[in-house]
Amino acid sequence: MTSVAGTTRDVLARPVEWQRRVFTLVDTGGVVGASEDPMWEAVANRGRRAAGAVDLVVFVVDGREGPVPADEEVARELRVRGVPVVVAINKMDDHRARDRVPEFHRFGFEPIVEIAAEHGQGIGDLLDEVVARLPAVPMAAPTIAEEGEAMVEPAIAVVGRPNVGKSSLVNRLLREDRMLVSPIPGTTRDAVDEVMRWHRRRFRLVDTAGIRRPGRVAESGKVETVSVVRARHAMEQADVAVLVVDAVAGVGRRDASIAGEAAGAGCGVIIAANKWDLVKGRGPDFAKEFDDRLREALKFADYAPIVHLSALTGERTERLLALIDEVDAARRRQVTTGELNRVLGHATRTQTPSGVGRGSVQIRYGVQTGIAPPIFTLFTSRGARLHFSYERFIQNRLREAFGFTGTPIRLKVRGR
């Protein structure tokens, strides 16, 4: 991620295919050595737990530095575990590392592969050695549940400001302590994804770093800058963004900005008001007042459903999953040209189209030209553009007619 030591905190797992073998590659934070990171002990413990559940370990060492005491400690732990080990001597593109290669043989592990990860040198050789030592996996017949599951695996990005409870919510949905949780701002640094099953559906949940305003991100340094870039990239790749807001602190400009980025990326949007267990005692009108303030702050995302929940207690997290399923389906929905033009005809009779500049505008007809998000092309007289307020009116009519819950709708206007 960056050259800053201690950057990796969460356990990151990704599928890898090499020589027709598929396996899961797990990246962990440092497990030994000194660190000024206040989260280091928790990070190290999670790394050790992850290493204890694998079939093979790639022991990465620094060829420029040569063996250091921390390497010796890792080697001792690996010998006790008895798991197969491949040693990868990194940074071998530096000529200073050549003389240090023999020093790593004293750990007693074979094979030893020389690599330069930054430039991709030796990675193929390393993967060859890994695959050669993986246990054989028999081909199992798919279960009835697996056969019935939808093949589509939508990506769900959990986004928001720091410390609103994103990682806690992901842990609750996964029903496992997968994500590192702490009151320290900036605990999550990577966009960490995990696959979950719900009612024979598969979702890929992506926990992201908290997104602060650009000035504060720049002040904090390289690690947070890269974390925020990855969070934004996760939104751009997501099918649905769950914007987590703090029910206690309320909604602010930063929440609105993040919601705008999600809508601009074309993904569906759901607003999850977390920590609702802490505000339920504020009277019978609090929920309505909270939602009204939220809608006022997020006017451009008034189509996004709101769910009040608690990651701590699990209250209404099932409702969130149902909404994710609904919004993902709406984002992929396609309507017939006949149905579309019946709705457009009724809308134009109800409110006469208004355009940009002088002169009347007529919507001749429309067609759906895309999904995920839904895109509609409207053909107008003289190719005139519609006023933005009338486009909003048409979007709302389409949403009401076809149930485009939580998804942005794109309109394109063309001449006949």
C-alpha cells in the first residue's frame, strides 16, 4: 500500500488462480517487532490467528536488510507450527541484497525464492513453489443451496465518516469478528471485502476507511490519503453503497458529500443510521425529526431509503440486508418501451415539459438504454434539453412507476 511501516492492519484475503489451481491469499499486518502504532498488539494477534489457519506460509524477508531479530522470532513461531514455508527474499532488484541471500538459509526453510515485489520480478517462480506445496483438494459436488444461489455477487461498499461504526456493522452482518474495531479514528486503512450469504444470496461486503474532508486527509499524511483513495475506488466499483451515519452525532456536510460521491458513481444508496439504540429514548417524534433533517441535508439523494439500526445489538440489520437486495435488484431492472412510454405520456399530460431557453418542448418517446444504474434516453422535439427540475420530475415518476428504490436514474436527451 505505502512504504510506511505498519500500514496493513486488517487481514486481507483475495482469491488467486495460478496453473489452474485456485487458492486464497491472505495478507496480514506485522506479527512481531516494535511499533508505535497504538493498534499494533491487536493487529499482531489477528495476524497470528490468521497464520494459524493456513495450509502454507510465504515468509517475506527484506534482502537489503538481511536477517533481523524480528525475522528470527517469526522463524521460531513457524517451526513450532510445523506448517510448510516458502521464504521470499524481497527487494532483490537492489544489488546490495545479493550478498545477503546465503544468510537466510540459517532459518532452515526450503525453498527460498528471490523476488522484487515492486517490479513483479520472480513472482511467477514464487507462485510455482506455492502451488507445488498446496494440499490436493478433491472436487466436491455442489450442494443444493449452492446450486440455488444466484451467480451474481453484488459488491456492497460500507462507507462514511470515521468512527460511525462501519467495521462494527460489517462484523455484525458477517456474524464474525472479521474487521478490526477501535474508537481510534483511522483504524481501518484498506478496503477489506468479505463474502456473506443471506437467504441463498451472496453479497461481497467491502469495509472502507473513514472519509474526512480533503484538507484533513492531506494533513494526516500518505497513509490516510491512500486509504481514502481506496475507499472512493470501492464506491466506484460497488453496486450498492451503504452510507453509515451516526444517529447520536447527527448528519453533517461530510455525510452529504460522501452520499453525493456514491450517487455520482452510479451505485445504489442506502442510509444506515447507526447507534440507534442510544437515541431510542429521545421521544416518539425523534425518528421523524431525524429523518427530516437527514433528508434536508441530502436533498439530492432523496430516493435513498433510510434504516435505523444498531451494529452493537443487531437491531434491524436484517432490514438492511433486505434493502440491499431490493436496491440491487432495482439497479438492474429493465422496463419495456411500451411501459416506459405510457408512464412518460401520463407524466407529460400531468405537467407540460419545460426546457432550457425559450420555446416549447415535446417528449416524443423514450427508451431504456442501460442498467446498473438505469439509463433512459428521451427523444425531444428539436433535440431541446429539458430543464433540470423537469428531469427531476420525470425521474420521480419513473421511480414511482417501476420501483427504482435507492438507485440513481440517468436521463439522456436527444433529438428525434
